[in-house]
Amino acid sequence: MVFFLYASQVEKGTLMGILDYFIENYIMIFELVGLLVIMKVSAHLSGRMKRLTVLIVILLLAESVIFSLEQWTQSFETLSFMRPVLTAGLYSIYPVILMALTSLTVGKPTGKNMLLGIPWAVCVPVFFTSQWTHLCAWFTEDNHYQGGLLSYLPYFLFGFYIVVFMVRNVIYFRSYSRMNRFATRYIALGSVAGLLLYMLAGGDRDYSTIFSSAILLYYVLVYIHMAKMDPLTSLPNRQSYYQDLENENQNIFAVISIDMNDLKYLNDNLGHEAGDAALVALAGIIRKHCPRGCTPYRVGGDEFLITCRGISEFDIMAAISAMKGDLAKTSCSCAFGYALCDGADSIEKALKAADDRMYSDKAAFKRERGDRN
């Protein structure tokens, strides 16, 4: 009878603990589950990005559970073996969340990207052995925290990955609109400001709510950004071009019109996969030689545009020459044309002039090789 009463009390306490956890973390759970639901209806994001988002959601939920359990172990009169493990787990999981979040925009993992995990891999053994080595955080038998020689190591590691996240996003969005760059900085800096406020306020605070809110905002930004990108070439699409033209037309100095030769011939004779591969290769060359301050777009099947800002006509001619040089090493061929803008109201005229020059270039190509389009 006593055993059943005890078991009933334990079960009741467990249920109350779960309920308390759910109430305290309801906003975060609501946001993260909502993110998964929204992601299911997403048509713009790749399978890889969706898998990364699921991983981030799982990590955040795990972090909040670990934090709640660690808080619970703090109430023990004597040290439990769980507390050092849970504390080390918290120190280790925050950088993983940031690395996964950074991976949303850096593309497929490469050897260089994998190197970023080395600081984390070095620090994790330190966190999990500190109860015996006293290098980082450790606890006395009466369950009191003690800081070792490397007590600030978790904060330095966390700060390192925050910097990596911010730098990677600056690099990723630098060739896109100012509003894209502002949005990423707002999300990153706002999250950092919240973490600093939590630290300055003192006491143990769970950062998972800040993370979940930041990730939700970041996901919305990435989703909107991907909707403005051409899925095949990863260049901004026609809608993005129109938006940038409306918002920044006064800064445009020139436009470059590019049209691939023989795309129809490739599709009809070698298949659409060959045509797609040629378009991807062309987009890579355009992106490689697009001058800083200029933005390339895919505005049609085989049509590309570049809007130029802050460069000279000589720079434009040099960029086109470099693109032609790389194209000569492939089986692809393109027609080019450019025109300078003579005031904010002449962009349409410049675009027409650039198209006219491009069509003249295409006509010359057809005369030389025969009309296959």
C-alpha cells in the first residue's frame, strides 16, 4: 500500500513537472511547432533546408528540456551526477544550434565549412570532464557551482559562432538589396542584444525562447528571399528585378543584357537536362565576374540582366570580356549588350538599348554559325 502511494506521488509529481515545463515554454513550443507546420506547405525551400530546419527545431526543444532538468537538479541538497552532465550538454548544444542555423545559407557542406566544427569538437571534452579536471564549470558535494580556469570558455565559444553566423550572412546577402542585409542584421543583433540583457540581469535564464523567435524570423526571411530567387540558377528572379528597380533605380548606372545562344537547340537535341546544365554554368560565370555593386538576375528562360552601380563603363566592358573568356572554355555561347543610364527616368531606355545591342550580337552569331534558334 505504501509503495503504491509513493508511486502515485512520483507519477503526480512527474505529470506536474511536465505541465509546468509546457506552461513555461508554451510560446517557444507554439512557435517551433508552427514553424514545422508552415515548412510543410513551403514550395520554395529545398529538401536540405527543410531537414536542417527540423534539426534546429529538435535541438531547441532538446535544449529547453535539458535547461529545465538542470534547473531542477539545482534544488538538490547534494550533488547529483546529472547536473555536471546537463550543464556540459547546455554548453555544447548552443554552438550546434548556431552552426546548423548558419548552414541554412552556406550551401552544401565542404571541407572548409567542416573546419568550423573544430573549436566545438575541442571544447566539448573539456565541458564533460570539468567535474574531475576543474577546468571549466564544476560542482561541490553540497551542489554549489564553482568556476575553473576556463570558466568563460563556453561564452567565448558561443561568441565565436555568433560572429561566424553574422559574417556568413553578411557575405551571403552582400550582393542583394539593402533591406535583405538590414533584416539579417536586425535578427542577428537583436538576438545578441537579448542574450546580453539576460546575462546582465543575472541568474539562470533559458535562451531557447530568444533562439526560437530569432529562427522563426530568420526562416521567414529566408523563405521570402528564396521566393525571389530563380530555383535553377540561384540568381534573383524577374520579380526581384522589378522590386529592386522600384526601390533603387536612382542608383543604377548601367544595365547589361545577356541571352544564351542555342538553348532551344540544346533542349530539343540533347534534352532539357543539358539545357539546364548550360544555364547553371552560365549563371556561375555571370556570378563570378559580376562586379561588386552589381546585381545579376535571370529574367527569362535564357535571358539574364545585370544592374550596375558604382562602377565605370571600363569596368563593365572588362566584366563582359571576362565572361566571354570563361564561356569560350565551355560549349556555351551568349550574346551581350549594355547601355548606360542617363538619369533615373532612362532605365527603360537603357534596357531597350542594351537589348538592341544584345540582339545585334546574337544576329552576328547566327550569321557565323547558321540559324539554329
